[in-house]
Amino acid sequence: MKSKLLLLTFLLFVVHVFSQSHLTEDYKVYVCFKDNQFHATEEFQTFLISNNAVIEKGIKIPEDHIEYLKKQSRKLRGNSNSIEKLDRIYKITFSYEDEALLDKTLEQLSHFDAVEYSVEITKQSPIQPPTDILPVTPSYFLSQEYIQSDPGVNMQYAWDLGYAGEGIRLFDIEYGINLEHEEFNSTNASVAEGMTVSADVTPAYSEHGTASIGIAYADNGLYGITGMANELEEVVLFPEWTEQNGYDRFFAIAQAINNSVAGDIIMYEMQSPAFTQEDFVPAEYNQLAWDLTKAATDAGIVIVAAAGNGSQNLDLEQFSAYIDRGDSGAIIVGGGSSDANHERMYFSTYGNRVDVQGWGQNVISTGYGNLYSIGGDFNQNYTMFSGTSSATPIVASCAAVLQAYYHDRSGGEYLTSQQIREVLKQTGVPQGMVTILEPIGPLPDMEAAIQYIEANILNNQSYSIAHKKLSLFPNPANEKITLLLENVTDEFEINIFNALGQLVHAEKAVLGRKEIDISNIENGVYFIEVKNNSTKQYLKKFIKK
């Protein structure tokens, strides 16, 4: 009997070892092809079959919304190239038993000439959010000083005019949020439909969303704190890590875009490692995140993104490939000091790609409970938040309130991500001189920003020449501007002057719709003059960026 038990034990051990050595795991890779049809070729299908791989569309945005985004992009940018690129992105799932064989397979994948790039998403642990920076400030603020005038962003000015984000939607991409918190339980905050936060997400990660969204959207009540854009139409969390799809921030970005229309604000409370797991830079450092961001901003969706807490200099040579991609259209936010010096905080990634700063310290918000925990109740926790995590929702709130102001004053139009970025940069309070060689941009000044929009955008949209309506767009502009003068067939003289009064462009053209190439003039402020016989009109300034 004993020998039979030993034999049975041995057989069970062998079965256990055999089953352990042949366990398969799924591994996912996003691939962008140069040719949208290559994935269906016999050559690539043979590769997939031989590696037990399954391919599917990577960016699952319905065709009707893709067509909407293309239309918006053609209207705003003159083409829909960035949207069309999304159709060339696929997700491949490999089932593997041996990691060495998987590495060999991924190397084979990279050698296909038709593969523009590939992004691995399952081999690494989930990337930590740009977390609260230690040590936690032991101060017990009762006032949110970042809302008031310098050293704050002067959101109070906008509130006094009656604007706090009404009608604008804010989407946040990160890990989770406590919707039962007393600041959210009666507001229109939610988690995206069909995206359940993973049970593996700990409060250390999920409370990050509670804190960041609190800065923007905490209830305007008689208790706790008040959100800077507390009249937003709705706030929706698109979680990076879900029960349905595992850890996949690219899926979260795509779903946020899928649910967005022109004028919406998407906030990236994410960062990406550059060289090690501590060299944190903007999420768009990853090529796929950049492509998704560019597609969104080209279609009029506003992206506000954390610069990251890696203290990296994006102007260095090692980041040249990222910088050389060009402008994604996102507003990249660095972390600055909470005093009137507005210096770069030691942790903030910096460089000319970083557009504006928000407070990177001393920002009271919801969640965690390391500042206040009323009655020990998890739903009454408050924190002193910091990092580019606190800076980003401050700037996103400014963007949302400016959008609400413009939407109301323009009769229903929306500013683009690039326009809001330019307004914030042109009107913000300058960065302190001590760290000026480590740029994180100016701090928003809502009073100056609103006055700038009023004077230079709202009052610079249409003009009268010979009793005809003349329009100039976009403004600010990058590659070209368009003049539109309806029902006119006369020849006009068009002159562009720089801020010093020097002529930088001159031509004659029959106006109707006239595009002018400005790609060869330097960035700055310009004035355009239009003449027709004795009629002369100076249009207000436009900005070349």
C-alpha cells in the first residue's frame, strides 16, 4: 500500500512539473504598419500562424466617429493624415511558453520592412502614476491658494465673470477614483461605461484619480474643497487597468478619444519611463501614445498631459527622436513652486517641449487621507497633493474654463488644443530666473488669458472690407493661414509685417478663399494688411507658432 502511495505521489509531482513547464501566457504588442494591407498578406499571415498569434484592430473607434474626426481634422489642419494612421495600427496577441522564444519572435516582427514601429505592453509592470512627491508637506491649509491671484492662477477672476467650466467635458486617463467620496457623490463624475477598474488596482494608485479629479471637479459646497472647474458638464475616468482588457493605457486613450468631440478636454495623468523605470517623461514619449494624441488634437480635442516626475531634460540629444516627431498638439505641464518665484520643482521633467507649469506642491485636494481624515471615514479623506500630478489638473481646469468662456462668447465655437496652449503661454506669469535654463513654461494667469482671448481671438475672427465679411484662420497658425472673403472676385494686395514693421510677405491674389504659406517665416506675432484700390484694412495680429 505504501509503494502505491509513493507511486501516486510521484505521478502527481510529474504531472505538476509538466503542467507548470508548459503554461502559456498571453503577450500583446501594438504594431503600426506602413501599408494597411500588409497584415493580410500571405507572408505576414504565415508569421502569425507559425507563432500562434492572433491579430485584431488596435484602435477600436467606430467608423462613424473616425469619419467625424477626419472631418474635424481636415477643417482644422487641412488634412486627416493623423486620423488615417490609426487605421494602420493593429494589436497582436502571442501565446507563449518560453520567454526566450517570445523574444526571438518579437525580433522577427521588428525586421518586417512594412512595420513602422511596435509597442510592447505586457512585458513590463504597470507604470506608476506621477505620484505624490515625498516628503508630504505637513502644512494644514484651509484655503486653496492656487485658485487666487499670483502666486495662484487667479481662477477667481473667471468665477467672478460667471465661468467655471459649464458645458465642457473633462476625461481623465489614469487608474481609478473613489466616486463615493463626499466631494463626488452628488456630481456627474463616473467611470467610463464598459471599463471596470481592475481589482488589482490598489488604493495607492486609485486614490491618485480621486486627488487629481478633486482639483478640477470637487463639489462647490459648504464643506471640504471646491473644484477649479466645478461646473463641468461631466467628468469621466478612463482607467488604464481594467477587468475587461487588463493593463493597457493605449486602449484607455483610444476609448477617451472615441467618446470625445471637438472642444472636450482629455487629461493624461500618466507618465512614461524613458531609459529606466525612474526616468519619467510625458506619456506621449511612447510613439503610439503620440500618434493617438496627434490624431485627437488635429480633430479639435484638447489634450493636457503631465510632463512626468523624472527630472529629465527633454532638450538633450537622447530625446531627439521624440522631439523630431514634431508637435503632437498636447499641452505639456511641468511642476512649479507654489510661491511667487515659480521655479521648477526638482522632480519635474523640463525642456522647451514643456509648455506651462502648475503648482507641484501644497495643493490641497481629495483622497488619501494624509492631510485630513474626517472621522476616519475613507470617503472624507483629504490630501496635500504634489508632483506633476497636481500641476496637470490645475492647467486642465484653466483650459476647461477658458473653453467655456470662448464657447459662450463665440456663439458655440471651440478653441483647439494648440490655441489654448498659445494663450496660456502668451499670457502666463513667467518662470523664475533661478531655473529659467530648465524651462517648464509660465504659470497660467486666467485674467490675462481671458482678456487675450477677448482682444485677439474673439475680436479677430471677421472684418469688413468693402462691406464684405473677411475671415482669417486658424490663429495661432503653424504652416499656413487662410483668408476667406465671400462673393468677391477682385484682386487684392496682401502684405504681412512682423512686429518691427518689416515686410516679410507680399503678393497679389483674387480673394475668395486664399491660403498663404507661412512655414518659412519665424515664430512670432505678425500683422496682415489687405488693400483693394483705395480700400485699406489692417487686420489684427496673428501668431505664427
